[in-house]
Amino acid sequence: MTEQELNKAVVTRFNREVLEQGEFTAYQEIVSRDFINHTAPAGTDNGFQATFDFIEQVVRKAFPDLRIEIKNMVAEGNKVFTHKLLHGTHTGEFMGIKGSGKQVVIPTMDIIYLKDGIYTDHWAIRDIQDVLKKAN
């Protein structure tokens, strides 16, 4: 397996086991203790534990039936780019937006840096327009 194939498999695992299922064991296995989330909310901790806590306490609480649809994934060297859609029922508060009970889609683009198959850095752009539109 090439480095790029390994990295893509790790990113897919992260999306399935960590984001969709909230598996902390998987998170510990594939994310460095020195991990930095470069797009953590302003003024918040962007490290290892804080990132998992955000996934569990914000993302998965807001969208308990979260499903990730990976549209495109490209690996080059130690980087993986994903274009994905987050699908879920917005039942809890998300980034200050009260749950609407409606199905939403959040288009997301990620860049993940990995070393030896382990996440070291992450950047993301998320479009929450659908969440905002359906909250009204």
C-alpha cells in the first residue's frame, strides 16, 4: 500500500468511525497527541482532546444521525484533500443555531496532514447555509 493509499484509508476511517460513530478508541489510534485543528472555533483549544470533545459535544449532539458522504478525495505526499457532505437531522444546538428538527447538508472541504498514517494537522471550510436557512 502506498503512502497515499494508506492516508486515504485513514481519512475514510476517521470519517466513518470518529465522525459518524463517535469512537474515541479509533480517534486515539489515528490522531497524534500533538494534533492541531487549525480551524477550531476562535478562542477555543485546538488540540487533541479539545477536537474530540468538539466532535462529541457539538457536532454529534447537534446531528446525532450524522452521515458523511465523501464526494472527492485526493492524496498527495502527506496531505489528503476531501470534498464531502455532512448529512444529518439538526436536533441540537450547532454553533449558536438552535436545532430545527430538519434534515440538513453541510458541504465541507478538508485538508489533513498525516505522518505515518496519523493525523497531525487539519484545516476545513464548512458551508452552514443550509443549517441557517432551515433554522428560520
